[in-house]
Amino acid sequence: MSGKTALGGRDLPEEQQAALRRAIRLEWVTLAVLAVTVAAVYSVSGQSQAMKAAWIEDSLSFLPPIAFLVAVRVSRIPPSARFPYGHHRAVDIGHLVAGVSLLVMGVFLIVDSGTGLITGERPPLGVVEIGGHVIWSGWLMVVVMGLSVIGPFILGRMKLAPAEALHDKVLYADAAMNRADWKTGLATIVGVFGIGLGLWWADAVAALVVSVSIISDGWSNLRGAIEGLADARPTRFDGTDPHPLVYEIDELLAEVDWSVDRGARVRDEGHVFHVEAFLVPADGREVTVEALSDVRRRLARLSWKIEDVVVTVVPEVLDGHRPC
């Protein structure tokens, strides 16, 4: 088993290995792009509330890629006596940290921007001299914000494929934030032009729009993390529909000839699933260890995502263990 091509206790298939390597490269590129973007936005932000909000959002954008890189590294640690399920929950923990941070900062920015709007703060935008030419500083802000959204938008689209291949919700959340970054750039540019046109309130309104975007990102991250940590039914990597494996597991259990009823409890551990299968044997049918082991092997072969399987016989199946 190679540490760089494994998650938990076993190696990944070739497709997932390639997706993991690509995702790691993309996240490192994202961090480099963000470092340049944050420095550029800060250098021209001046007194604009919209620019300040955009700078803070760009700074917070470091959280998802860092959370992903840390989670991948931690989730490679094999199971142990202390952590018998492995360390796959690191993905959900990273998701939670990013969500809470975004939500708290978004609320702070709404209060800050709202206060500025109520008190009628008028941010001054002066001029700068570049190459002997006097330029309105707002133009620099517009250029920087326009350029700052190109990299994240492209990177966000490139992250979608590995996010799906790895079933990585942190990577998907990062991709979604990157792809939506143009909205922040557009709102900030509108706010800066508003100041230039004498609409002092446009800057604060633009900052509020950016703040709402941050809160939206934070809430979606937080909700997804809480559902994962609370062992909600596994969903697709984008958190929308039930994961197809839930139904594939049920279909396979339905094919067991010595069983008259079946159910399963599937736990999403982050990248992989842990499955507990319940089978009700037919009256008078003796179930051997080999029969249970055969069902277990068949379930484990369904997908690389099924890391651990337990199959047991029960007198009846609870409704909560049936697929909806």
C-alpha cells in the first residue's frame, strides 16, 4: 500500500489515484493564485468597504483548499485501536471549520457594512501617479477585481471532475465558491463605480452583497458538514440526491436467495462508506458464516468507496434501514 495513493486502509483505484493527484495540484495552484490576489486587492483597497469585504472573502477562500489538503493527509492514516474507523472524518471536520469561519465573518461584515450604510460613511477614493500619469484609484480597483475572478473561475470548473471521482464534498464546496467568485468581483466593481458617480451608498450596498455571498457559502458548508457528522443518509458529492450506492446495496441484498427481507445502514465517512447490512432469513433456513461472508464480499466489490462491511441476520428490519 502506498501512502500517497491510499485513503485509510487500502489503495485507491487508478481513476481515483489520478483524481487525487490532480485535486492536490489544483489546490496548491489555488493557494498560489489566492496569495497573489489577496496581496493585490489589499494594495488597492483604500477606504472602500466593498473592497475590504472582497479582500476578506478572498482571504477566507484559503480555508477550503487548506482544509482539503490537511484532510487528505490525515485520512491516509490507517485505522488503529484508538481510531478503528480510520480518520476519514477529517473531511467533515475540515468542512465544519470552513463553514463556521465563513458564517461568522459574513455576519461580521453585514454588521460592519450595515453600520456604514446607516451612518452615511463616504469612502474617499483619491488619485495615484503611475508613470507620470495621474489616475483615479478606482480604476486600479476595477482592474484588480476584474483580473482576480479569472483564476478562481477556471480552477473551480477544473475541480468538479476530481470532486465527483473522489466523492469529496470539501473539494466540491471549494469549487462552487471559486466558480461563484465572479459575483463578488462584479458587486465590488459596481460599488467602486458608484463612488465615482457620487453614489456614496453604492459601496456599502456592494459590501452587503459580498457579505451575503460569504454567509451563503458558510451556511452551505456548515449544513453539509453537520449532516455528515450526524450520519445523515449518504448523498452525492454535491449534497443533492441520495448516493446511488444506497440503492445498489439494496438491490444486491434483494438477490440473496436465503433472505426474505433486507435493510442496510450506510455511513458516509468522508471519502468512503461503511455498510451494515441486515438480512432476515427464511423460516427454517440455517445461515452459515460462509453465507454471510459471501454477501460481505459481494457488497465490498460494488465500489471502491465501500471500505468496511458488516452483514448480520436479524428477526426483522427497521423502516429506518430501508432506502427511501
